Amino acid sequence: MVKRTSHQSADCLIARPLDAIGDWWSLLIVRDAFDGLRRFGEFQKSLGVAKNILSARLRNLVAHGILEIVPAPDGSAHHEYVLTEKGRGLFYVLVALRQWGETYFSGPGEPYTFMVDTRTGRPIRRLEVHAEDGRLLAPGETRLADFRQQPE
Amino acid sequence: MVKRTSHQSADCLIARPLDAIGDWWSLLIVRDAFDGLRRFGEFQKSLGVAKNILSARLRNLVAHGILEIVPAPDGSAHHEYVLTEKGRGLFYVLVALRQWGETYFSGPGEPYTFMVDTRTGRPIRRLEVHAEDGRLLAPGETRLADFRQQPE
DNA sequence: TCCATTCGGTTGCAACTTGAAACCGTTGCG
DNA sequence: CGCAACGGTTTCAAGTTGCAACCGAATGGA
């Protein structure tokens, strides 16, 4: 997608995930996959993206092990795209993005939706970052550490 | 950045944050801002991005209220870019991305870094999604609900 | 004081990417 | 069979990216 070979950031563990995802469309595809969408046509209708772009993004997501192609559920000759375990790991990224969106982008009067617990239908809690000892950490109360600095 | 006016997804609360951020570079800029970088040149050196691109991304982040320009700390005539409250809200997105990266992209033998509590130097906990009643929710155990379906 | 260098960009331009539309083989279906 | 829908690929114009050159203001040094 992007030529990341040239720009070796100190922190590849943000850049490489971003590179694997590919672009914004891909993340919206993953979101739709969480919503149960599986077929090329479903994604295309939901996102309104050009078919060649969708095709390329799906191929990239499969190549990076985020989606996988499963033969067919109903014996149809068409295949479907489903999230892998790795792909389901992006759940937390989507929750974080969505809560940020809820906080800063939900204008009044808009069709406001939010995430609820499927079982109870009640809203989920906000994400929190906790220290090992359980203390709540605010943005900025963390830093990056080399593994050698860590007691194991 | 991207013409999102035409593709009205059912769930704007993922798409609009993505649109506000702009692109991958922008998220790396925000990450660097969390690491304490503030100056144009610092971002440029850290990311290795072309100056016109960096310039455009910084302008966009400021326009969306994620960064703000502050005059100068040391009386210098140059200004600096710092995270706003809204920008600091992206912390959870970065933590989620990074934990996903740690899980699936840290090859053995690589310079492995991870997030630690600044106070204790110990690793932070993994993000979790909790229901209102505190139950731990796995990926897929949530759905989107319209506010009208919600008891208040 | 004067010159050189760094900082923080803008501009020009070639290469690449994106996206709308047309096309196309296969599948499902009456 | 015939025909529409599915799941793409191809084409091509328009837009974006990124390298490199440039540039003015601020800083530093002799």
C-alpha cells in the first residue's frame, strides 16, 4: 500500500498494524464483518465503494490473515469472507474508535447509535487502560519500554 | 481527504473519526505527539515523511481539533503542536492498535517494545470490553443499538 | 556585523493510486 | 434454455503522494 520500507519508525508496532489493515476502507470492511456481513455484494452495498477497490481491499485483508475465505455456508458456489481470530482482535480498535466518535462526532439530532451488550441490550462501558496493579491510567501515563528494561 | 459525502454508511461513528484523522500518517503523528514530540522537525525526523505531506497532515489535525498550535515554550518564535483533549482521546485507539500489533506483528528477534505504566515501569493490562454490569464481553458480543431502543 | 545554518514550510512535477463505468465469465433460477 | 444477479477485472480520467528544489525568517558563530 504505502512504501513503509523506507521509513523505519522507532515504533513499528503501530505502523505495521496500520500497514496490514491497508486503509480506511479496510477498517470499515472489518467493522461490517463484525456486523455479520460476509458477501462481496453485501460489503459493496453497505459501503458504497467501487468494486475494484473493494476487491483489492478484500484481497489484502485475506493476504494479511484478517479475513479468510470460506467456501460457502449453504452449498452455494460463491464464497464468503469471515474474520479470522486475528481479525477479531481488531474489535478493540473499533470500539476505541467508536467511543471516540461518540464523544466528539455525534451531533445532536443525528441518528445516534451506540454499542450495547447483545445479551442485555444495555450500553457497554467505556474503555479504560489499567496498570498491572489495577490503577486506572490516563492518557500520557504510559510510555514505551524496551523488553530489556523489564523485569520478567 | 476522502469523499465520504457520497457513501452514507449506516455507522458514521466509525467513518467520521477515520475521516477526521485523515490517514495513517496522521495517526503516527498523534502517536509521536503522545511520545512528547512537538516540533515540525521532530515529527519529520521521527516519521521520515515528506515535508509537504507532514505540513498538510498537521494542518488537517489542527483543523479537526486534534492538535493545536501553541506559541512557544521558550520564547522562541517557532510554534509547537500539542494534543488537545480531543486528541488525547485517541489514546485508546493507539493502545488498541498497539496491543493488536504486539500480539500479531512482533516477530522474534525484533526490538520489542511495549507499553508500561510510567509510574512503575510495569506493563499495562490488555484492553477489555465490559458490559454495564461488569461482565467481560468478547468480540461479537455487542451490537449497535438505536437510542430509541434504549431504556434511559 | 556578517555569513552560514537550521527551522518550517511552499511549489513543481513525475509517478502512483483511486474510483466510476464498462465489461465479462459464472451461478442461480424459472 | 434464457435471463438476471453475483463476483469480480479492465480501462481510463482525475486526484493524491512524495521527492526535490526552493525560500524566507530565525538562530548561531566567528
